[in-house]
Amino acid sequence: MSFCAVYTLVAMSCFIHGCCSSCPVLECWFLPENTRGGFAAAMKQERSLLHIRTDAHRPHREPLEQASSDIHPENVYLITDLSGSLCHPSLHPPRGSLRKPQCEINPFQPHPSTVRWAASLTDSALSPIHLGATWLSSAVRGLDTKLVLSSVMRAPTGTKEPNVVLSVSTKTISVQSRLREPVVLDCQFWVDSLWPLSDSGFAVEWRYQFRGSGRLVLAYDGKSDRLADAGEEGATMDFQSLHEKGNASLILQEAQVRHSGMYICTVYLPYLQAQVAVELEIVEPPSLSIYPSPLPLTVPGQVITVQCEASGYAPLSLELSWEFRGADGNARSLGSGGVTGHRQAGDGTYSQSTRLELDPTNLGGGGELSCIAAHPGGSRRAGVTFNLMGFSAPSMEDSMAMVGVALLLYGFLKLAFWNCTSSGSDGVKQQKKEK
């Protein structure tokens, strides 16, 4: 191999190594008080900068070269993230962009977990000596809701150089699903293999919260390979992928309306934990029906009542309206009609109906009447045609009926004519006999 080829390969290797081992500076708010749970407001917060590298053997960039004058050097952190999660593109917008990711960093205190499915991780109840350090937790939300990341970091006492020990992330911050379809809520975790307790097991918990109430959906003790008995039916995980790749995603085999809400994925290590939240919304568009269908043939001045029912939809938000389209093709709104209240079925879906009193004479004759439902799951439309006698041609059924009436009338006239003719001829014959 020539010297030029070797030089090219070395240069490419150094370029790739340099690109992969560092990422742009991340602006963050430091909250001196421990406010676990994400992006809660705090009375006191300080601007900070996170300089991140993904290679522990490569030196950090000069930390103060990008620091603003209003950021104290004590709030500049040199973070080593071997997972590379903090270098995700959604966390680092282009230079000069006004849009920034949300980031908070807090003090963290390692402690044994109180939930029974993670109790086996700290059976000895003795804190290892290497827990004596400066611990921090971070919560980061990327742009365009592409990533939420929660990390636990350890820094040697007296330093500002923490290493990421545990990362939990999701790329499905907000999920929508149709009714009765399978749903996957993403949750991934990573553990630093150099951390002394990295082989001591883990536990995963999925919990549901909605309007102040909550329930346990699934809990798994990875050390004992055991599921909690209080889990929800139809909720599972890919346990092989969980152990091999840190894939803690929740699988709901059949989405129901009651599944709409917030899901919290928590990963437990010995004395450590991190969590992310995922919002799930079940969105099912309505089915529409119009009664009566078909509409009867009407005469001028006759008022008919038409009803439209929307059923089987979720969530509750729905707008019903009527529209008329005449023979000339022009559409005309008829308003919402008389709308009833919502009714809820046993499966959690809703139904609602609207009633319209229609005088076809005011519409200029026949045409098409449509019921329209506007819903977050998509708009739906159902239509029915009607005819007004004297304004438009009758339907095939009406034409056949009129032909039948005409034939019957013709038969009556024919019979009357025959009777009259017979009576006349009998009278002539009688007169001839008398003569």
C-alpha cells in the first residue's frame, strides 16, 4: 500500500474518530435543589454549559471558549457519555438557531429503591464505597419531540467531570393509535459497563397516570427474571431484547380507550434510577348513519325530519353539521341542527346525534343532504339524496309506481268505455225489436 493511501486512511480515521467523540455544547439550567420528575419550575436556577465527549481517551474542548460571560465557571461541566445519547441531533440545533432543547440538571442522591420488584438489587442494604462521589441527574427534551432523555451521572468528588452511568430515553414522546390495534411505547436504557455495579441486575417499571389517578401496568425484576403479579393484562415486553439491547419498550397488544394517558418508564439499578414519560392517545374516528335512508319522495310544503348518528369514536371532541348540495352543484351549510349530548358505550367510545327538520321547498328542490363529522381522527361524511315532486325527475322506483298507476287508470277508463259502448248497443237493438 502506498504512503498516500495509508495517509488517507489515517486521516479518515482521525476525522471519523473526532466527529464521533465530541458534540456541540449543550445549554442547560442547573437547579441546586433536587426536583426530580423532569421539567418542574424552580425558584432558583442557574445557567450552565455541558461539554460532552463520547470517547473517554480524547480530551475535552477548551471549556471556556464557548462560555457566555453570564455563566459562572462553576456551572461548566465536562461530561463523558459513552452511549452518545447526549449527542443526538435533536439536542443540538444549528448554530444561531433561536430554538433550543429543554435541559435541566440536578443534584442526585443514590438510595435503595422501595419498590419490591427492585428490592433484590440492594439486598445487602450496604452502600458501596464508590457511591461516595458527586452525583447529578439530567432531563433533556429534544427539538420537534424527537427525544426525551434522562441520565444519572457520577463525578469524582470536587470535580466537574461526570461520567454518564445510566441513560433512559424514548423517541415516542407522543403516540396516537387506532382502537384495538397493537401499540409500542418506546423506552431504551444504557448502562456504563465500567461502573462496578453494572452486572448487579436491573428492574423496569411501567406506570400509568391520568388526571390524578394511576396504576401499575407492568413491572419486571431483571435480576430474578420475574414479573410482578399486579401487571395489566395484555401488556408485555420483548424480554430477550430487553436483556440483550436494553429495549424496555412497552407493548400493548390491543389498544383500548382506557389506555389513553401518560405512561412512565422507570429503570432501576442498584441505588440508581431514571425515568421518561410517554403520552398515548387513542384516536378512533366516528361511524355515521342517516335515518331515514333513503328519504321519502316529498311534496311542496312537506317538512321531513332527518337524523344523523355518530358512534364509536374517541376522544370526546366532535362537531356535527349538515350540508345541502343542489342539482346545480352548489353547496350550502344548514348548521348543526339539534345536537344531543354525548353517550358513552361499554368500550369507552362515544356517540352523539343531530336532528334536522327539513323543508325541501326552501332549498329549491331535490339534491343531496350530507351529515359531516369533524373529529381529531379525521372528518367523516354520510349523504342521502331526496326529490321534491314538481321540481326534479322522480327516481326509478317512483317512475315505476307512476307507470303502474297510469296502467291501472287506463284499465279503469277502458272498462268504463266498454260498459258505455255495451249499454249503447243494447239500447239500439231493443229499439229495433220494438219497431
